[in-house]
Amino acid sequence: MNIRQGLCYLTLLTLPLSAHAIDTGPASAQQQETEGWLVLQSRNKAASAKPQSATATERELAMQRWLKKYRYEIPDFYDPDAGGKIEGKN
């Protein structure tokens, strides 16, 4: 192996070391607030002291609403012209 080839290999091996990852921490105020809420949720720090429960009627209505979505059958194919047209710039 000659010197030139060795330098090429060495350069290729050190290439990943020069790549920089994204800095840790939030990039914006919105992201910082979102991450704060996610930490609160994951650590269970913002849980309500009063447990929330649904009545039997509320559970039944939720189940009926969920089951209602299965009443409509899915067509074999969709009509591409049914949704209207998209006009592009020419």
C-alpha cells in the first residue's frame, strides 16, 4: 500500500468525525414548551387529583359513535373525477 492510498483511507475513516449532529435542546420557544409538556406527561407531574370517569351512558354513546363508522362499505375503487379538478399554471 503506498502513501497516497494510505492517506485516502485515513481521510475516509476520519470523515464521520467531522460531521456535527444537531445541537441538543429545543430549537424554538414552541418546541421548548412542547418538550416541557411531554416531560410533565411522562413523569406524571401534571395529573389531576380528581380521577375522571365516564358514566355508563357516556360510554355507550361513545361506543355507538365508534361503531357507526363501520356502517359504510368501502367501494372497490374511487372515481377520480368525483373530487373536482385542480388547475395548474401553464
